[in-house]
Amino acid sequence: MTTPALSVVIPMYNEQEVLPLLIGRLRPLLDGAGLDYEVVAVDDGSADATAPMLLLACREWAQLRVVRLRRNSGHQAALTAGLHRARGEYVASIDADLQDPPEKILEMLALARAESLDIVYGVRDDRTTDTAFKRHTAQVYYRLMRRLVGKKVPHNAGDFRLLSRAAVEALRAMPERQPVYRLLVPWLGFPSGEVAYRREARAAGRTKYPLSKMVRLAVDSVTDFSAAPLRLATWSGLASFLLCFVLGCYSLARFVVGATVSGWTSLFTAILFLGGVQLLCLGLLGEYLGRVFVEVKGRPTYIVGYDSAETAEQAAVGVR
Ligand code: UDP
Ligand code: MG
């Protein structure tokens, strides 16, 4: 098996509407680039016609490789499957919905080769096509991430990027089960560059990232990289202790003076406040405990149903 110069990893979940557009745009581009490439389409357990459409396309596009996951495992898990299986010297990852222009992949490759970079981020300099809600939540998210992981996290860089073989191997060596690549990649600290692009509207179909998945990604991102939220318990404990101390002195003074009834409001507020803080801290503990639980179980993040490249190889050597 020869090593292609470029692998393009594309996670897909129920993308039947956009698939023909994607193939129509990607294939001429890569064919015309004059390099040896493979496209690794990771079908994340789609329930629509994505899988048969991919297999059909595979027949007449030799460089297309289909990796089907048995169940819907999520965008990051699909990306993991693709990165683990890609064989190229450079590996690009891109969404299926053509929001990120595939033409930029070649620009990234040229930049990486010219400046010997291991990572090239696609950075969105214009997100006017995203909804205002998406833009604002993204801004909060990236600001928080820069604070947690450090300045190395490029602003507005999602999962559209190019990685060298060395960077991919470093990622593969990570034992994490729920990697958040947009944080893990900058954390590697490899030499990196950026290519700016305009974020287009989705070419077809609907977003596969409802609010619940966005919240999940944000919680994973925070708990993946920082134990700081756990300290919230310590700090709020300390604050309420100080407050209680002051209030204790006050109530003692009132007792001495002999004016001790009334105070229902303060009691009620204190109980509510302390109860709230305690529940919040319990929840935080639970988040981390949950992560430990998942890591300890060691269950695979994804299960591959088939890989068209492997079945082709097995057929070639006569394995059934
Ligand atoms: N995706 C996936 N599994 C999922 C959800 C999404 O593989 O469970 C893929 C999806 O097909 C797309 C990419 O992840 O290629 C990004 O999803 P989408 O474009 O819907 O997200 P948005 O751009 O709206 O944030
Ligand atoms: Mg999208």
C-alpha cells in the first residue's frame, strides 16, 4: 500500500442532500491537484441514504474510501475514526456541508510544505452566514477556551485543518476517549500556521449540531482541559464561610441586645443559596467523575462496521 500525499477526512451524519454537491466540488479539485490522495468519508452511523450513496460513489472514484461506524458516535468520534485510519502524509479534516471551502485544503497543503508546518488551521474571518446565535455562542466558547488552554488556541478555528503525519501520530498516541480536537491540536504545540476563509452557509440539509450537542461539546471542552471548575466548590465554600462568620457575629450581637425574632427572609435566602451552591458543586463533581468513569471503562469511542479500503485489500489477498 503506497502512502498518499494527502488524506481528506470527512465525518458525515445524514448528509444525503449535500453529498452529491460535495463530491462534485471535491473530486475535480483533488484530481486536478496532481497529487496522490485519498478521501476518507466517515459515515457516522447515518440513518438516511448517505451510506449507500457513498458506496455507489466508491465504485467509480477509486480514491474514495468509506469507513462506516456502526452507530452514531458524534462528530469528534467520527473525526477520531478518520484520523486513526487516514494514511496520508498530510491529513486534512473538513465538514461535509461545504461550509468550509475545500479549495482551501490545497492552500493549506502548500503553506505546510513551504514553511514546514505540522498544523495549518482554517480560521473563519467572516461568519456572517452563521446565525447570530451561533456566532455569539461561538465567541463565548472561544474566549473561554483561550483562557483555559492558553493563547495558542486560534480564534474561530473549528475542525477544518491540515495535520502532518507527525501531528496525526501524536494525536493517535493520546489515550483520551473523548478528545476535543480543536483544543488538543493547539495543545500539541507543533509549528503551526493559519489560512483565513469565509464561512459559507450550509450547502444543503440541516445542521447536525443541535443545542444539546453544542452544550455537550462545550462541557467536554472545559472538563477536558481544566480542573478549575472544581475549585469553584472551594471558593464558594470559603465565601459562604466568611459570610456565615459575619452573620454569626451579627446574630450574637442581636441576641445580646435582645432583639432576636424576625429574620425569616435572611434564613430563607441563606438556605436557598447554600442549597444551590451545594447542588452546583455536586453537579461539577459528577461531570468529572463521569469523565473518569468513561476513561476507566475503556470502551472504544467508535466501532467500525466496514472500511472500503480494507475490504478491497482483503479481497485482493483472498480473505473473506
Ligand atoms: N457530524 C457527524 N456526527 C454527528 C453530527 C455531525 O459526523 O453526530 C458531522 C456532520 O455530518 C458534518 C460535521 O459533523 O459533516 C459538522 O456538522 P454540522 O455541519 O451539522 O455542524 P454545524 O456546522 O452546524 O456546527
Ligand atoms: Mg456545518
